[in-house]
Amino acid sequence: MTSPPAVATRRRTVLAGLAVLVVATGLLVHRFVGGLLGDIAGDALYAVLIYLLAAFALPRSPGMRPALIALVFCTGVELLQLTGLPQVWAAAFPPSALVLGSGFDPRDLVVYALAVIVAAAADALLAKTSRSTPVGHATGRPPEGERPV
């Protein structure tokens, strides 16, 4: 049976790999997909990335905790845009707009919520399949004919 620290390490490795993939996809969407579709896809990928980072920080937490963290964070960033500060910061350092956005859009709150729900559901499904009983007996030992000599 795999020990809990090994499970957490393996989970973090998978989450980090997925986060890199999401960042790369997000940058491609930002560069090549414009309009409403690009905006929605970018917002969804942003929320998924925040979920992955929260799950990475809390690898043994149930999916609801990283989901709640991601949703609160994304909502906070969106509400921060109402202050105008992200626009000022983006003028001084343009890459900050990729993290903090630039203008409030209530639609983003809906996209964030839906993306976090999908990410948490996918995470729960993957966790469930990875916990399935290994081939062999309920004891975790291999079947009789497969034991090492």
C-alpha cells in the first residue's frame, strides 16, 4: 500500500504538470484567440489554474477546500478590478494584467464558478479512480501465482 506522503507527492507532481499545461494553454489562448471566446476561455483557464495551485498547496484536502479557495481568490481579484488599481499596475507592468486583469466584468464571476466546479469534479473523479483497489486480493497482496519466490 502506498504511504500518505507518497500519495501527496505523486498528487503534487500531477497537479504541477497540469498547472504548467494550463499556463501554456492560457498563454496560447491569450495570444491567438480573441473576442468573447478568448475572454471566456482565458477566464476559465485562470480559475482552473488557481484551483490547481490551491490543490497543490493542500494535496490531502478534499476537493471542496481548494475549490472554495479558488473561488474566493478569483472573486477577490475580480472585485479588486472595481478599484482601478489593476489598470494602474498594468500600465506600469503589463504582465500584471495576466494575473490581475484590468476591468471588472460580472460574467467573469460566473465563468470562474463554473470552471472551478468542473475542475473540482474532474479532480474528484481522478481521485476516485486512483483509489480503486489494486489487482489482487483485498489485502493488497498479489494473487497466489504471482508472488515472488
